[in-house]
Amino acid sequence: MLTHAPSILRPQIGEPEMLAWFMAASPGDRIAYWRGHLAIDLALTASPLGHSERRRLRGLKVLALSMAETGLVHLVQQRLGPDDYLYLAIARPRPHHGTARLILPGLSSQAASSLPQAA
């Protein structure tokens, strides 16, 4: 039985903050982008989150997965307790300048606008 605790203090970042962190990160730098149980927190019927927070979390999840699939970050989980995980992104060595914009085409328009323009 899942015993998800909605009172957990969660990192309050979204796509723009995740991208800002990435643009300033050095290889090995870490950011906690979520705390809880991602699958439960995204589930329409089981989530303790409201619609707008679930939508923000879904965008953050998609961004994190896209960044991992393209080799920009490693994604790891740290188990803190029952149904309580800390979700971390760890920066990897940088690709060539401007590559992030090309390999993350699924970014929301708000997140994409926070990326620096290629020179």
C-alpha cells in the first residue's frame, strides 16, 4: 500500500529554473528537481497535487528525461523513506555550444526562451 505524504517540502523549480541551473552548471553539479514519488504525484487520481502543479511537474519531468536522453545530465533518485524520493539531475560534460537548443526540441516555449542564443 502506498503511503504518500503530501506534506513533504518539495523543491520549487520549473523548466526555466532547471535550464538556468544547467546553463551555469559544471560537470558534477547537482540539482534536486523534485521530492516525493514522481509516479504518484503525476497520477490524476492518486496525486496530492493540484492540476497546475501536476502540469508544472509533468513539464519538468519531460525536460529532465530529454536532458538525460541526450547526454546532458544523469538522473538519479535517492530514497529518503517509504514513497519518498529525492530526484536529482547531475550535470555531465558540455556538448558543443548551441547543442542544447538543437537536441531539446520538445521544450515548452517558456523554457526555450530562457536558453541563451547561439553566437
